[in-house]
Amino acid sequence: MSIEPLRVAVQMDHISTVQITGDSTFAIMLEAQARGHELFHYEVGNLAMRDGVVSAPCEPVQVRDEEGNHFTLGEAKREDLASMDVIHMRQDPPFHMGYITATHLLERIHGEGPGKTLVVNNPAEVRNAPEKIFVTEFPDLMPETLISRAPDDIRAFYKEFGDIIVKPLYGNGGAGVFRVQPGDQNLSSLIEMFHEMTPEPMIAQRYMSEVRAGDKRIILVDGEAVGAINRIPGEDEARSNMHVGGRAEAIGMTEREHEICARIGPELKRRGFIFVGIDVIGDYMTEINVTSPTGIREVKKFGGADIAALLWDAIEAKKV
């Protein structure tokens, strides 16, 4: 498919902070540049709206797959973001009021088709689908889960299962994730800590020993599964996130995982979630990541699909 070069803005944490060997945003930018699209870079903190116009100081950017020499920025110019063909909303969570505000602003300009500004992913739907809550729409595909702030509820859940994971409802990257094992005397202290830190509920899930074999990240593009990577937790670690030392390895998909993707795919597509990463432990899905999914470079590194190319194929198809 032939398409005219697109103006592409990437809303992200500053590109100087990117670790390019494992960064999905950088892979997306490399592929856009290879296709001749015009790239711009801006930080979410610089978004503004005046008289209905959503804008940001955008810097033209060139990217190179060279560690330590991976970008060149041009002079910043405040741009009406409605003049962009595509905007990638790729700043890291956590999902807080700043994140939500950005979705409200970008929702003003989002649309599909020629002449529209396609925001990836649909900002209104991102706002309505926090990853640890969205997954509860598929209760038979997930492990036993409690969302509550009430200490008695959390203690009763722990008493029922005896071995649980407790984590922030809107956290990310493995931050604030605790395993409470049989006989552990720290649950009350954890509840107190969470109460002091945030007014939000906690999430508790039955601990799944299958995590020792890996927490699988499966990537879907426009509702279709396109690749997977396994993340193995460290020997003394309950978390498998790459941010905290999880080790990536090549892996395929099981029949159950294909079933999960077939079940959720149509709903992802309906909501305008073009790029999604789900987390699967054993036979159960634990999260649906729609904010800033990762895993593109790891999948390709281990001989899997070029997901950045598949993603741009899907985006370009929506622009013609």
C-alpha cells in the first residue's frame, strides 16, 4: 500500500531518557522514519489548549539505532496538534490525573480517516480502560481478583487464598507489588502504607505459582495477536517486569492464549486500541495494557514478528 508521508507527533518522556535497546516507542519511531514519515517529539507536560486549539511545542526529530547517539532534535515550534496526521500517546504511566487530563485534550482532535488526526490509542477509550480494571470485563479469563480499599475485605481475601499479590490499582512497571505468603505478618502494615500513599483502592490477586515459569507479554495489533515474549522473574523476586530485573526469553503461544486473544480482540478493535500488550500467567490474563505497551524490540530480537512494521501497516490503513 502506497501512502503519502505523514506528519507524526510522539508524546513521550524526553527522548534523551530512552534506553533504545528495549524501548517500543523508539522502535515505532525508527519504523516511521524508515517509511518517510515526518517525525516530531514533545513532552506531555507541554500540552496546552487555548480557545479550543490543542497545541504543544514540537521538535522535529531524527532517530538512529545507535546507543548514546540515538537522536537529533530540531528547533521547537508550537504546533496545532490537529495539523498532525498521527499522534502516538507514549508517555509512561502511572495512570493519574495528569494522564487523564492528557486524554481529555487529545480527545478533542482524535479521529480516523483522511484529514483526521489519529491518536494511538484512542484517548477517550484509554481513559475508560485502566489496565487493571479493564481486564475485569473478562472475569473467566483472569485469576481471582479483589479491588477494594477496605482492610476487612483484603484480609478476608488473604484468609481465603493464603498466598496473594497486592499492588496499586494504577501502578506500573512492577512498582509497589508485594507478595503476601502464608504466615506473613506484614499485611496490616501494607494496607496502612497504601492508605497513607493514595486514596485509591488496592488490587489483590491469588498468587499463581506458574509465574516462576514466566509472565508472558502478548502483543496485539488492531485486535490480532502478533507476537509474544516470556518474562522470567529473578530467583529472589516475585515480579517479572523488565524494569525490576525480569529476564526475557523467546516463546510461542498456547491454545489457551489464542483463545484469550480471540475473546478480547473484537472488543479491543471496537474501542480503537490499535496497540495493546496483555499479560498472561499460566492460563490467566492479569492485565490489558493500553496506555504505553512495551515488548516490540524483545519480540523481534528473539526472531519474532517485526511488530513496529505491523503497527504502521495498521495505522496507514486507517489513513486512506
